[in-house]
Amino acid sequence: MPELPPLREVIARHGLSASKALGQNFLFDAQLLDRIAAIPCDLADRAVLEIGPGPGGLTRALLAAGARVTAIEMDRRCLPALAELGDAYPGRLHVIEGDALGMDHAELMGEPFAVVANLPYNVGTALFVRWLGGESWPPAWTSLTLMFQQEVAQRIVSQPGTGAYGRLAVLAQWRSSARLAMKVHRSAFTPPPKVMSAIVHVEPAAMPEGVSARVLEKLTEAAFGQRRKMLRQSLKRIPGAIEALDRVGIDPQRRAETLAVADFVALARELG
């Protein structure tokens, strides 16, 4: 393993500072970063996609764990620091400058890959929903290990009947397993964000037969878009939804937050 200068020294040498506009918050704690890199289990010679590496704190931990890392970074100020890291690990780090939201990650990687990222807060949810979507399953990614604001992380792993339960939980759990892997105190970051953070780990599971992802996404968007209303109101704009509620035995006077993930799956299957 190459001897690397402290990350703080690298940041100071390149005159870097976290950009609020890009949702950046840097992590310096090497032990914490190693723990994050260990969540997906053995990364030796595995392809890993990292979004928003910044100066490369988590990237260091992923490379030290043996991963082959493709990192997408839109802040060109960070590119020289990442280039130095690539020189220290020849052939193991591929850095792409650009916006991850505008790229086809499966095509970019060209092989099964794990996603491990301290996601910029301003694009994290959009990327997550995109990775969970689509009719093709299982996905090209083998696991997602992602840092979110703690509130968002709790929504992803929440259960019916709780205030956090909503569209993100259904999308994350209907054909995947999602767990809260680690909480990260705000003081671990530079600069410290106003909120606490947490890491969610998601692995794809078997996709229920006869269910369209597009239909399920449309259902959850309508149901939770007006979560205070009864289903007979929130779903009335979806053709056949009210009749489908009756056929699967769901009381139309219930609210979306009371339905289990399996209920949404059954309803989506009925709507076909």
C-alpha cells in the first residue's frame, strides 16, 4: 500500500474548500472512511462507482480495500488531487469529469459494479431513485452504499405506519433489501453540515413477477403525493386504480402510509 500524505495536507496544498453550491462536505477520518469502505464486504478487484469523490478521502479507502474505482467528479478543482491518487494506484482509479446525473452508469462501467459514495446532498435522492428504477432487473449494480442526510436515510428504511414511510421506502424495498448501516455525526465533516448523516446499504433482491416498475412508481407518486388524503382521492386519476383496490381487498378509505410494500406490489400487479 502506497504511503500517502494526510488528506488535510493535500487539500491545503491544492487550496480546496467544500463548495456549498455543490453540496460538498469533506470527511478526513481515515478509520471512519475505512469502515464505510468495508460495508459492502470484500472489494478486492471489484469495480466500484463513486460519485462526488471530492479530494478523494473515501476514494483512498476504496483503493486500499483493493477496489478498481471509477469516480465521477464535476468539481474540476478536485481533479489534480485525484490525479495524484491515481498515480499512487496505477491502473486502479479512473476519474471522469462531469455530472453523474447525465451519464449512463451501466454503460460507463461495462461490468457489474458496487456503488459506494458520500453523495452530494443536492443530487443524492435523484441518483438513488434512478438506480432503483427501470424495468430491467437485476440491475448492473450489485449494491449501493450511500451517505445521506439522516432524515433521508430513515425514510429509505422506514416501515408502514411511521411518519418517515413514503415513496422512497417502497421503491427501495419492493425488490431490494435496505438497511441503515451506520450513523455519522455532523462533526465528522468539514465543514460540519447542519444535519446528521447516515449510510444506507441496499442489495437487489428478486423482482416480484407480473409487476411493472413504471406502474409502481406512478402509484407511489400519486399515493404519497397527497399522503393526507384517502386512497380513493389520491389514486382517482390513475385509470382503474379504485377498482383495483377493491379487487385486492384494500379499503379505499385507508391512507398510503398504512399500506405495506406488499400492498403496493399487489396493486401494481393488478393494474399491470
